[in-house]
Amino acid sequence: MIPVTELLSMTLFDDFQLLAGESGLSNQVGNIVILEYESYNKNYDVFSKGDFVLTSLFFAKDDPSLIGEALLPLMRRQVSAIAIKTVFYHELPETIYHMADKFHIPIFFFQHAYMEDLIVGTNELLKSKLQYLMLEEKLKELMETAPAPHTNKETAHEINPAFSDNLTAAYLIPKGSSGSAAISSYFHRLLYKRYQPTGIFPYSYVKYKDGMFLILSPEENVDIASQIFGLLKTIDLNPEQFTIGIADTPLPQEQFTDLLTRALDTGLVCCHKQEPLMCYSQLGSWQFLAPLCRNKDVMTNCLSQIEILKHYDTRYTSNLFTTLQIYIDSKGEIAKTAQKLFQHPNTIRYRLRKISSLLNCSFEELYSHAFVLISLYQLSAAEQAFNK
């Protein structure tokens, strides 16, 4: 199933003109069919919810009253949309427009596209989307378990049999407020015929959550970031539209899950640090912190300690949590923290001692303790914002 809006982004649908039913553009399309001869015997049982119906209104070319008799039953059957080729009609009865708005069924006119091409193109897209959704589910299963080396290798080979023994990967997150809609749009562009190269190449794009993995066999003596940028540009995707995390150290196919995890972690750290691109080898302490975000026990403990501070702030109208965040951001320098908060350094010391008491750690250990706590909290927040 795909939304009507995603179909419209295909070049085959470029000349489609929306007449009514705009509120139904998010309707899910499960099939694309033609209405022609069913109208003669008023047999509409062959149409189902989710059908995208194409017609030339040939059956009504001599009698406009037949338009409503045919289209209204389709709307009541909750088809996803109706598109009319302007062979016989260039306008419809007003009642059709009103009913389309009422039933939330988009109605379109189109002129140039061939119905057979629309059917083939849509079915190809539906088939391709099912394929990449299956691959996404397979990656989710890998990421949520600890697969054996042979399972890793089999999955990598299933994604692309042209992969070499060693692989690198990048995780790409659309910038701005686009989210999953944008990544879906990008992916559909990859699936159209004009973007599909002939032959098999040692790189693949796999959708994962609201981003996508670019998995590739690295070329010798070529900078990995440059190789990734080049591959994106060959399919008309601008690297500047993404936050990119690169697992820059090649790993064997037996460590496929580790490779994907490194790319994903690097991408999320990129989002948190608001960097356009980072490599795994550049993460420093984040190499150790990012995996902790996937440990439920660690994150439960982390969030419970954060909640202690927030609860205290609410109850006593204090500012402990913000103070701690700025203290970490200031690399543990009390004078700088005081300056940013417009407070006396002694006030900051008092707050930090109160925090160490609430968190049950010594004042001397507070910075290291809080660095881990705040880092995990902020990375978790970045991940939740990304996965909305």
C-alpha cells in the first residue's frame, strides 16, 4: 500500500490535475484498475477499497448522466482515487465534485499518459516498495538480536550478491522537518526505472526507520565520503540535504550488523552534535556511549535519575537540571557555568552539591557521572525526535 501522494510524485503522473477530494490524498493505494465496461451492467463488485480507478468515461460519452451513476458507487466503496482521461469530457457534474469532497476521494483529469503505462508503473512501485519494506524488517531483526556470523553474511548477500567480502556503510537522515515522508520520496525516486542502472553494482540503498543505509564495497585508494557523495549524486540526491554518519572502517560481511550499528550510531551523534557529516573513527567517547542507548536497563536508570532532578525542580522551583546541562556543556568549569547562567560561582557550587546528593554520588565524581548521564539523555532525545 502506498499513499496517493506518493504515486503522484512519479513522472508518469506529471499531467494529473486534481479536481476535488484533496483531503483524500493520503488514501492508501493497494491496486490500480480500469473502469470501462462494468458500468454497462452496473457491476461494481469487482472494485475494492484502496483501488485507484482509471477511466476514459467511454461508457458515458453519449449520456453524461451515466457519470454519476458510475462514479458514486465507486466512492461509496471507498476506492482510493479516480482518474479520468480527457478523451470525452473536460469537466464533470458539480455533484461529483461535492461527493468527492464528502467521501474524501481525490478525482483527477489527465491527458497524455497511457493507462497501461500507469498500471505497469504503479504495480512496479508497489512491488518494489514491498521488497524494500521486507529488507527493512530484516535489518530491524538483525539490529535487535545478536545474529550469528553466517546469518550476517547471508543477509548481506541477499541484499546484494555483488558485495565484496569487506563493506562500509553510511546512514543518511533527511534534514529539516521532512522526516519519513521525505525519505520515502527519495526512495521512490530510487525505485523508478529511470534511476535504476542496468546490471548489478556493489552498493545498495536500504530504507531503515526514517533514514536509509547506503551499503557499499569500498573502492581502493578512494576516500569513502567522496565515494558516498558520488553515489548520491548519480541518483540526483544532494548530500547537503542529509545528515550523514559513516562507518569508515571496512568490516567483513560476518560483522554486517556491527557495520550497520556503527553507521546508525554515527548518524544519531551527528544529529545530536548538529554536524552534517561524521565518521565512526571520529566519535571518540561516543563510540562507547552510543551503544548504551540501546541498553534498556542503562537507559531506564539514566532517565530515572534525570527525573529525580526534574521532580526536585518542579517541587522547589529550582534550576538543577538546566544547571547540570550547562555545567557539562562548559566542560566542568564552574566559572563558565556561572557566567552562562548569570549566577555567582558559589550558587553554582551549591546547586552541584545538591545534585550530587540527589544522585547519590560524590562531588568529586559528579562531572564524570553527569557527563555520561547528560550525554545519554541528549542522544536518546535526538533519537526519539528522529523516529517520530
